Amino acid sequence: MTTDVLITGWAHSRFGKLDEGIEALVVGVAAEAIAAAGLEPEAIDAIYYGQFNAGMHPLAFASSLALQADDGLWGKPATRVENACASGAAAVHSGLLALRAGAARNVLVVGAEKMTHAGADVVGASLLGADYDTAGRASSTGFAGLFAEVADEYARRYGDCADTLGTIAAKSHRNALDNPYAHLRKPLDEAFCRTESPANPRVAGILRRTDCSPISDGAAALVLGRERSAAARHPAVRFLGVGQANDYLPAGRRDPVAFAASRVAWDRAMAMAGTGTRDLSFLEVHDCFTIAELVLYETLGLAAPGKGAQLLADGVVYRDGALPVNPSGGLKSKGHPVGATGVSQHVLAAMQLTGTAGALQLDRADRAAVHNMGGLAVANYVSILEAA
């Protein structure tokens, strides 16, 4: 970036089935992030709030929730941002635009979702309108059905990938054990994740329950700014590059196993950063289903088409590998409260880059990529980050 934009503060709630309401979640992370940045609330110039909502919560007008964190936020311009499952990253990138345009000095970004109270039927109906099936009709099978189609096509081209998906699931569960924010802190091994059973039934196509991210509640927040306050609680993180690219509906059907717009967003962010994959320490990617992580290995250029499984066989993408992917546990095990996800990915990456990730901390963490997508690679955002 031509002008530095920093992450100067952050906060993260636990993800899972939570008793707190949406207001309490938002207020909690907003106040904590501002305090972590070492700022008075009056120093915040704008608020961007990511929430998908879409019927999962009766509070449809939610842009001003964060103002309740402190009287000093009263009257601040606050905008709700929605771009399906990429709503969190959309809010982050909106804040970046305000800073780069000179319209703000410090921006609060919050992502939140309250989902578990609604039940699977309501959540499913709410999400159905965000994507379309292969014929261009509103999906009747939900996202599990759409990503099952991707898995089927991947298997048709490159061979059965069910065991590979089980390996990815087991990796995610292992990583999440060390993440205090994660929804699913369960040590499920490869044998369990690879096997269809009453405890791990098939959901759609070849996808089993362990291949799917859970329905979660949660919130996360960032403070973005031009400079770090001397009172900040931790070092800052710099945006080196960002990219966004959108596909049209139906969801990227030019090639269902290419996630073409994700690659465009990736290339734009890499070009702005003036860097390459070889320079990254780790990635946090949008693994709403295990097949998404497998396809992203190849879409983002970590492996050749059809060769993503080799990264697992060689240990490359594990936490102790050359390029860890989703050391947080990813959406698959950390959880996927939709509007919070993109913000959460940036928070967990920032913690790694500043050496404050606790038991999650990688041995090497100096530059990272965050990838958040909405729909089946319809809305795509990438951020390249480094320790400032």
C-alpha cells in the first residue's frame, strides 16, 4: 500500500452456542478493541459493522449497536456492511477505504452474528438466498449441497477425495484444540473424520458432518488506524496489500473447482503487496467446508490442479509445516458466525504476527494472507499482513 494502514487493536469473543445476545457480543468486543488500541472512544472516526443477518435475528437494524460500548462513540457514523459470508472482510475493507481516502484517522470494525438460537431450519432458509444452483435457481439444498457438487466434480476430474477431506477435517480439529475462542475443541482423528457413521453422518454428496463448519454465535473487532498509540497493548500489524473480486450468480459456474474470482482477489492483493506465496508464513482461508480448503490450495497456487492432497502428505500445510493453513482451526472448527468470520480471521492473523497467539503461536509468523469469501466464491476478499 502507498500509505500505511495498521491494525492497532483487536478483540475476539468465544465462538459457539453462547448465552450472550447480539448487543452484548458487539459491545463487548468493541470496547475491548478500542482499549487494546490505547485510544479513547472519541478518537474513533467511523464504525463499520459486518453482519449477514438475513432473518436469523429479529434485530434487522444493527449498525449502531457498537455505539453502546461508550458514550464517546455517540454520533459517530456507523454503517452495516453485508456481502454474504464475506461480510466481515467487507467491513474491514470498507474501513481501509475510509482511511486511505483520508476520511478517517481511526476506524472501528466489528463483525458479529447470533445464529444458534434460530435453529438449523431458520439458518438454512436464511442462507439459501445467498447462492444459486447450477441451473441458476435459488438453491434448495443449501450450501452443503452446493459444495457437495464441487466435491463431486473434483472427484470426477482427479479421483476420490473423500479421505483427503477427512484429513483436512482432522487437521482443523487438531489446530482448534489450542484456540480458546474455537467452537469445536474436539480431538477428532483422521479415522473418525474419514468414516461415515451415526456420529458422523453424510450431509450432502460425499460431505460428512466433519466436513462442514458449525452454526455458531460470536463476534470480533479491529481498530484500524494510521499510527499506533503509545498506550496500545501490543504491537501493530500493517496491511501490505488487499484485493477484492466478485463473480456473478449462479456461483462461479464457469469452473466449479477453480474459484476463479478468489484467484483474482488473491493476485490483486499480492500485486499490491509486491510479494509472493513464498514470502508468506501462514494463511487463514475460508474453509466453510473441507472441499473449499482443498480447492483453495490449488486456486491460490499452493499446488497444481488435482495435487492439493500432496500438501497434506508432505506436511506443508500443518502447523509445523512450511506453510500452515488455518492454524486457528479455520471456519471448520473455530466456527463460522457469518458476519464475524472475516474480522476473526484478521484478529487471529494479527495475534500470530505480533507473537501474542498463546498456545496457537507458530514458530515463524512474520507475513500472512487472509482469504474470506461469500457464496461459492462469489464475493472474495484477500488481505496480506505483516508485523509493523
